[in-house]
Amino acid sequence: MSGFVGDLSSSQSKALSELKSRIDGISLPESGDDYLLKWLRARGFNVDKAEKMLRDHISFREEWNVQSLVDNWQPPEVLDKYMVGGLCGYDKEGSPVWYEPFGHFDPKGIVLSSTPRDLKKMKIVICEDILSHLRSQTEKLQKRVDRMVIVFDLQKVGLSHIWKPFIDRYNLILAIFEAHYPEMLKKCFVINAPGFFSLGFNLIKPLLSEETKNKVTILGGNYQTVLRDAIGEDLPAYFGGTACDPDGDPRCVSKIRFGGKVPESYYLKHEFMQDSRFTEIHVHPGSKVELPFEVSGSGYVLKWEFMTRHANIGFGVFYHSEPGASKDQWEVVVEKTRCHCHIVPEIGGYSCTKPGTYVILFDNSFSWVRSKKVLHHIELVKEAEEEEH
């Protein structure tokens, strides 16, 4: 059985009933059996795993305030101009098609001119837009349309596209797609794949589920017939079809961003290093620096911006409510991670929901030789002030 509505085995039906019972009373982004079944399919109808995945997604939507992002957030100009990809038309069954001309992408430029947080926000907004198109197609065609097609074009791809700092950043984006937008992919066509494609693919494969990997078809330069058979008339002329922009552009750039070289004027490091707001601290080899911030009530946001002059640094945020609390009693509010912030500044924030002490930690305990110089600007602001900005 496929695991879709109307094609369920007895064990699949039982799993669906069990999941319904467990999440009864929880507000979900969508209602209906179709919605719950995609979480079950993503976890092989293991109810425990599907329930955890769905609950994690609900927490994720709250943490990122997803609806507000969709309604109000505008990406930085550099991402709006130089990220690649876009929805353009539908396949023969009515599924929307996303085209990603990855070879026209400037990995180094994007990494140096944008923050991981803004890239995550952009991925979330893109995924939510695709979900909106799926719902519209479902209503228009009067049949369930809940998956999309991706055409991933590797023409012009070089070794610079598998630059490690970018792959690390790209994996963050893939992780969001895999964890929070399951069963949204119908088929992925990788076209113009170069000989070294397997090298780059191996760097991201660990983050892909077996289901996702099984939906990938890798094609060389003779891909047009396969795409035409799957997509039909809506295939852009640039990829072997007939669709063009109103001005005749075969790339359909009104819908698909083709990126390009990012000007250095967008690079964040130049602006960051000259900003007088920042304080420089030294984190000696094998040591840590703790910066405590006292929060007297609710409604505060702890905001941070920081960058190292050379090499990476560990960063985390902790909380304790009692003065003199031992460190094993501290609550982790932002998991400690190694930040490659010598390449691009790290920018983020945390909503302080309860009074107490919040501790910013810069950790250099993993390095026994090199001292780290950290430029930082950290502040507590009221949430009302945060919204104004």
C-alpha cells in the first residue's frame, strides 16, 4: 500500500488512528488525514518517530514565528538578487516545478555576504510559498497535489561550488527541508551533472533520507527528452521546452533567479570590522569567556552579533535562575556550536521568557595554542523595540 488516503493497509490505518489520538487537541498548520499521513510516511509509519517529528515541527514553527516570516520578512537585497532558483510552471500532473540553476550561483559571495540565520529564513519562506502553491493546485484541480518537482541544473558548476564553508551552510538548509517539509518532493532531476558530481553529492547525502535519495535522477547533457516527458509545455525553453518570459527570454528570469557574481560591496566582514559599536575581547587558548546578562522580567530579547578576526570559536547561551548556581545546573537555551565566524559574522537572538541570568559563552577550550580575538555587540532589548527594527 502507498500510504496515501484511500490506499492504506490495516497497519497503516491503525498507525494513523494512533497518531490522531496522540496529537488530539494540538493546533496543527493543516488539518486532515493527508497532512498526518505525510509525517507517518516520512518515518515509515513508526508512530513514535512520526509524533516526535510533528511535535518538533510545531516547536520549530513557534521558534521561527513562521507565519510572521511569511507575512512580513523581506530577505536582504543580496539574497533577493543572487540566490538562485524559482517556481516556474507545472508538470503534466499539475505539480509545481522548482528550477535551480546552481552553476550560476556564487557560493563564496553568498557565504561572505549573508548570515546563516537569514539563509534559514529564506529557505523557510520558500518552502512555505511552495506549500501555498500546492494548496492552490489542490483546490484548482480538485485533486490532492502535495509534492513538487525540482530541476537542479549543474551547468557551469566548478570545484568552487563544493567549497567546504558553503557546503556546511547548504547542509543547514537541507536539514530544514528534510526535518520540517517531509514528503514534499515528488522527483528531482539533476541535469548537466559533471564528472565530479559524486564528490559534492557525497558531502550532502548524509543529510538526505533514503526516500529523498530514491527520488533523484541524475542526467548528463542529454536531458531534454526526459524533462519534456515529465513536464511538457510548461518547460522553459532554456531547458528544452517552449515557455518563455513575455519579453522572449528563454530562461524565464521573471520567475527563476539566475544569481551571478556577488559584488564585494555586499560582504559583511568589511562593514563589521569598521563598526564602532563592537567590543573586542581575547579568549585565551584552552579557556572560555562568560558574559552574564540579568533579565528582570519577561518580554526581553537577548541579541548578539560577533565575529573572530581569525579561526572559529565555540558559542552558546545558558540560563540559571538562582545566584551562584553551579554550572551543571545551567539550562542550555542555545546549544553550543563551533562557529566559523571569521568568514562571516554570526547574528542571532533569543526571547527571554523568564527572569534570571542569561550567560553568553565564548569557548576556546578546544584550542591549546591559538588565542581568539572576538568582536562582539550584545544587548538586551524589549520585544517592542525589537519589532520596530
